[in-house]
Amino acid sequence: MDKSYFHRGGETPLLGSTISEHFATIASKFPDNEAVISRQQNRRLTYSAFSKEIDRVAKGLLAVGFGREDRIGIWSTNNIEWLLLQMATARIGAVLVNINPAYRIKELAYALKRSEVQGLFVIPSFRSSNYIDMLLELMPQLNTSSSHDLDLNEEFKHLRRLFIYDPSDPEHTKCPASGFGTWQDLLQASENISQQELEEISASLDMDDAINIEYTSGTTGFPKAVVLTHHNILNNAYFSAEAMGLDETDRLCVPVPFYHCFGIVLANLLCFSVGSTLVIACEHFEPLAVLQAIHEERCTAIHGVPTMFIAQLEHPRFSEFDLSSLRTGIMAGAPCSPVLMKKVMELMHCKEILIGYGETEAAPLTHLTLRHDTLEHRIETVGMNLPHQEVKVVDVDSKQIVPYGEVGEVCFRGYHIMLGYYGDEEATAKTVDKNGWLYSGDLGTMDEKGYLRITGRLKDMIIRGGENIYPREIEDHLYTHPKIADVAVFGVPDEYFGEEIMAWIELHEGEEATEDEIRSFCKGQIAHFKIPKFIWFVEEFPMTVTGKIQKFRMREIAMEKMGLS
């Protein structure tokens, strides 16, 4: 067969259980293994203790009125409570909605409304983000509502309960307004639910139930709410662990955010699927904290996007730490240079570091290099598809499978494909066809052995340091500036972040503006990583004969003038 199609079977069968069923098996098998270590909280939980805490939170959720299919959002940085909510919602069949902790008011409002969130857990603040102030600005009724019966406006009519917890002392968190419940309220409520009630509810769940909503761009426009099942993410985590050779003796250092699929699936659930130890190095990525965690906890694996590895390698105190315990990990989210890969393998001792590729709609990993792959395969390809998955490369126009080595759109099919975008059947139908094939929007080539090379993107999305950024969202905000007549946002190559954001701006006639003025207009209104680094004021844009802006041509011009390759 000379067509770019590959189906990879597997000696290990797919797991046919829910997350809570599989976790119960792991917890009973390795009760004394450390399940999670949160260094910033100075807390350690064995699998036995972690399992009991999960049940306590699950009972609390049931007691305050949540259950199967209810959508519970979490707006927080990395901490043990995040993990407890992840596993507790799975225990009762509720759907966890991941909300980016870098979101500002507009983005938070969009996420809550898009997923019709019914419950929300939030920390008080992080760095310059005061989550309480933003919530009170968005929903002033929280100052007068009862925490047991929120009386909000029509925009947030689905939101029934809102809980706050302080990771430094969750069981003694202060309540900022009458509309908030606290973590201790939830735990006290758990006493009203028996263990038998919890077990009966868990037993009634199905592996194909929706369990998680994660935000992604889909193909165009604002982030879409990807709905994933127990079956999707549990198997994706399990087979990723198998590819890495991870087992109950391993300790994975996690600097990636939990709200992202890299964190929730390929770190958290990956560890809990095989009995490994999850080491939370820091609340939010800090290279020194990661190096200290690896050294002191004797971690055997480390995940991250390329920028994280660069930051660790270039840290002035790098040589102080013994990283010889490291063996493996996954690097994903952006292309990896040969120089970086060699440094990670040699200086960080990650001889088996793997390159991963995928997307949230595919739960998320579709491809991973193998432990015995050559350096060339790890640098030039994203590996082969995971077991029990299909992949094909098709002609962009005809949708016919192209021969090996020819460029086309990469498509996936299998257990890992999302249920769809929440509340958006039209967008779902555009992304997943009637035969179950997910069209990635990425261009690539495949060789006879199934190794995939990614050559470009059909969609407009920018990937900056592992963060998916949607140009239209930034453009829509900039269009509200009174001086701006037209704007186009796109990505340009960057050695550190993989890509950086550039904005070409056409001002209204007679107007003048500075780059700092535009950045100030963005600050506090959109997440910091979405603010354009490069801003050019132009008089016109490259256009097609039909009047469509040619962003690819703008990118070429910018790269040429800036000396980028």
C-alpha cells in the first residue's frame, strides 16, 4: 500500500473502565506509594490517603447538589485541590471544566457561558490576577446572594454554586462575599453522604460518559469547548505511560499547567493510571523550583514545552543540581531544535526523552516518538501514532489519501476522538466527518513506517511556548481601540517560544499611536501571553484579488525584514 494511511494495533487492549474504576484498582495495588507531592504546599499523599481525600470531596459535591453531567469549573493554578476535584468529579460523573488561570474578565465570562458552568471553584489570587475582584466585577450580585442560592443575571443563569479555597490553607479559607462557599463548607457537607451512596453512583457511570471540557481553538475563531470522555483521556494517558515505560517506581516532575491537556491527561492521569508519583514542582512554572524538585525528589521523568527546558538549562544555578535520576519525559507544544534535544538528553540525563504531538480534540496525544528512536526521528518527526489509533494524510481539496511523502492534511480516528464541541454541532461537523475522522488543520507527510512530519498549519492558530493563541480573539479586542481601522494578527518564528505574536495595524486617517499605547490597551483586558510582542503600523495589507488579507505573505515579509528563518 503506497497511501499515507496507518493503523497501529497494540498488544495491550484498550481499558474498558471509568477513571474511578481504574484508579480504585491502582490505589488498592499501591496503597503506600506516594501519589502526589505538592512542594509549594508542603504536602504528600499516598495512594491510600489520596483515595480517601478524593472520596471526601466527591461526597461533598454530591451533598451540595452536583451529580452526573453537571459542569464544574476550576479556575486555579497547580495544587492538590485541583487534583482532588479532577478525580472527584470523575468519581460522581460530573464534567470538569478547565479554565486558564491567566484569563481576564472577558475570557472568564466567555468560558463560563460557553460551557454553561453550574459550579465554580477558584483560588483567591495569583500574582497580578485577583480572581475575587474579577468575579465581583463580573457578578456584583455575589455580594448579596446566598452561597446556597446564587441570584445572578441572565448571562450566568446556570451558575448555582461558587466555592473559594486558599491552597496554603484550604480548610481555613476566608469567605470574601456572601455568594461564596468555602472548601471547608464542601468538606463539612460530605458528612451527609454515605460511602455506599457514593459507590452506587460511581458504579452507575459509563466509560463513554463526558468527563472533561477543555478549551481549544478548534479550527477558527474563539476557543471551543472540547468534550472528552473517561474512555478518551484514560486510555490516552495509559498508553502514553506505556510508551514512556512509566510504572509505580517512577516520579514525574510536572511544571506544565493542569488546566491544559498536557497537564490534566499526560501528567496527572498518566501517573494515576500506572501508580507513579506526581511531583508538583511549583504553582506556576519557575525553572529554579523545577530543578530543585528534580534534585530533591529524585524524579525520573520531566514534562514540558521547549521553552521550559531552555529556561532550566540556561538557569545560572543549573550546575548545582544533580539531575542524574532523570530518564524520560515528553516534550511537546512546539518544535524542538537539534541543539536543545541533545542538551536535554546529555545535560539533563533524559536519554529517553520523547517528542509528542496531538491536539485537545484528540484527548490529546496522537503521536509520540519511541524510546529507541534515533535522534533524527526525534527531531525531524513527531513519531508514530499511539496504539489503537488510525491516521491518514489527505489532499486538502479532494480529501483523498495522498501517497507516502506527499504533503496533506493530517487526520485521526479512534477511541481518542472527542465527543464534540459543547453546544456547537456545526463546528463539530466541520471538524469530525461522518466516518469519525478528525481533520486536524495541520499539514504533514508520512513515511512507510508511519512516522509523521508536521510541515505547517492550515488554521491560523499561534503556538507560543505551548499556549494556543487565537488571532481573531486578539484582533477583536484591538478593533475596539478608537484609533484602529484594521488589524491582522499572526505568528512569527521565535527561537525561545517557538512563535511570537505580531500585529499589523492600520490606523484611521489622521491618527497616530505608539506600540506602548497599543500594549497598554491590551494589558489587563486579555491574557499577558496574548499581547503582541511585535507591532507594526502599516498603510495597507497584502491582499488577494478578492480582497482577502494574505497573512502568509505578511509573515514572509516580516521574517525577511527581521532576518528570521
